[in-house]
Amino acid sequence: MQASTALDASDPSLDFMATKGNDGGQVRAPFRIKSRTQSWQLNSAPSKLHANETCNEKVVYSERCQKQHNRYTRTLDKAHGKRGVYFEFPGKASWSLGHSLSMVYLLHDVCMRAGRVCHIKLHDTDLHMLLGYRSGQSWGPPVSDTECSVCGYKLDKVRKMSLLSGSFSWESEQDIEGLVSELRDSLTQLVHVTSNASIAFNSHSFLPALPWDAMPEEGNPRLTRCFNSFVSHPRFDVPPSTQRATYLLGTSFADVDDSLLPPRGDPTETAAWVRAACGQESLGRKTHVMSDAPGLTELLGGRAVPQALLQSSRQKAAAREVKRLVVSDVVVASRSAHLYAQSMSALVRPIAARSMCARRVFQMGHGSSACPDFEDIFPSGLFASLSGEDSTPSLVTGHPCGGLARRQCRDKFLAAMQGAGED
């Protein structure tokens, strides 16, 4: 299903984790470089009701990030129309928003260290249309994007750097340092860099650590919460929110081809799967639910997906609206004090890395989780494992598909995960 891209891929750096995780703890995401090892701490784990903790994102940013904000803005103002770099990644993205957003942070770090304004077109993600600098500037393409017509460059002085070498890797610190030096030393106003190299999938090495990381001391201290928030500010209005916890619920429904989707889901079937995973059919008003399955978003989060988007995500306008909804979800999740995610989630790290509010991050199986059995009911790659017809999949006791053939389970899964939609 192309309409849901937020939770449709796991983090390759966590492939060694074969069972559901139950770790959790403080967010090691600094606001300033000098406070790299410091973070907000809670003396005890939150209760399932998520104690009365609220966070005003704007106030926290003003209090904790104003000096950095002013420094970043001065750098951009100084480079405006004089020093820029346009990173173009052609083709379609085949990975999740989590990986793409992490890559955006990394590219902006390259630009800032080179003293240049960043312009990015990351495949077909449209992130440059949805996110921008917190100072109000766009980091969209300076040539093809009319929103960037005031970038100030003399387009006859654009230098097109040849394709990055075949051996270049966005996961190589040495390669990136070499690129930073070249961009810093170049006298060209606007350098256009086309990259066919795969984006970085090692966000654990350049974004703040999660409690369950094998080596939590890793992470690039330049990429602080203040920096990541500055370069990923929404360019559209996101409604205010008061949720204190966010659950990132990946089901593998995003792997389903549109042609297999039923017109509408079955709420009764959805309720059966939710009860098996969470033991209840609602997580409460103070909990934000982010999922690749519209059925779960409707039942657990109380938010119906417009019917027009349930099966038309390949139409350009619908696809763009879905991307906007997903990015809006990321912004809302960033306002939560507590984040719950599956062991293999690729999205929880970039959310925590830009959040002004996140204090603690927990794996879904943690004792404080409202859905401790979620990873048993929705193991990684569930839909792919249901290929075939007659054989019975190996699933945990009490699974909604217990005793059913793969084909039957596949039908139940599709009916449960598809939303009923709103007209």
C-alpha cells in the first residue's frame, strides 16, 4: 500500500534483535553539543495512564534553542544567494519516511559545516515541500521549485558536480568529510550534486542514541534536537495537540500492493486484532497513534482516513496528501513526552532526534506499554510471511489467525488493517 510510508521499513542496524524488545529509558538526545550526555530524566517509568505531563513545543524551543537558532539563521543569511548546494537524488524512494528524514538531517549537517544553504530533492518523497528551515526559508530545489525563486543565485554560475563516485558512501565518515571540504573550498555560488548512491541507513551512528542501542555513546554531537528541529519545521499548519504519549504501530500493511486492498475494512475484524495486541480497543484521548494501517489509526487513534485516499494513493494528488498526513503525524509525535515503538522501527529515532518534548523511549514490550503483545501479533514482515495458500503460518497462541491457512489469514489481515474510511 503506497499510501502509508511512515512505518513500512525496519532499521537494518537492529536486525540482530530477533524477539520483541522490552527496553526503555531516557532519551539521550542533547539540545546543545556541550550537553551531549545530559537529557531530561524521570525517576520512574510512566504509568499506563501516562502521568499528567504536558509540553509546549514552541516554549521549549525558545528556551533551549534560541542561541543555536540565531547562529543557524546567521549562517543562512550570510550564505543566501552566495553559497548553496543542491543535493538531487533522482528516482523513486523505496524506503520509509524514517530513513528519509534521517538522511535530511545528515545532508543539512553537511551543508551547515560547509557554510552553504542546503537545497534538497530526495527522490519522490516531496519532503522539501512539506518541511523547511524554522527561520521560514525553503530548502527546496533552487531551479525547478518556483517556491525558491528568491534564492538569489545567478543561475549561469551553477556548477554541476559530476555524479558522486561509484565508491562514495553516505555511511562513510571519510567520504562525507571529503565532500564537506570540497564544498567548503569551492568558490562556486551554487553547487549541484547528483547522487545515485544509496542513502545512509546507519542513523544510529549520527543521530542521538536510544536506550537499547548496543553502543549508546555513538551519535554525532552536531545533530542535536535544536539542529534537527531547525531543519525540519513543517511548512503547513499542524493542529495543536495535547497527547502525552505516541505509539508507533507498524503492521507491514504498507507492503500490500494497492490492487489487493478491499474497498473498505471490517471494524469487527480490526477490533479482534487490536484486542489480541493491546487487550483493549482504545488507548485514550491523551495517546497519539501513528500506524501504517488505517484500521488501527481509526480504532485506537480515533482518526478516520478519508475514503478517497484508501485506494487511490497512486494518483499524484492523493499521494501528496498522504505524505502531508504522515509528516503531520511526525510533528505531533514529536510533542509527546513518551514514545513507544517496535524493536525494528526506523522512525522512532528521527522523531526523538527532533523532539522538544520526548523524555523517554520504550520498546513496545515494556511493562508500561498499553500494547505489550503487539510485536507477537504483528511480527516483522507479517504480510510477506502470508504468501502461499494452504500451509498454516507459525503464530503465537491467541493470534487472530490461529489455525488458519495463510490465504485465510491474509484475507483477515487485509480486512482488519484497511480502514472503513470517512466519506
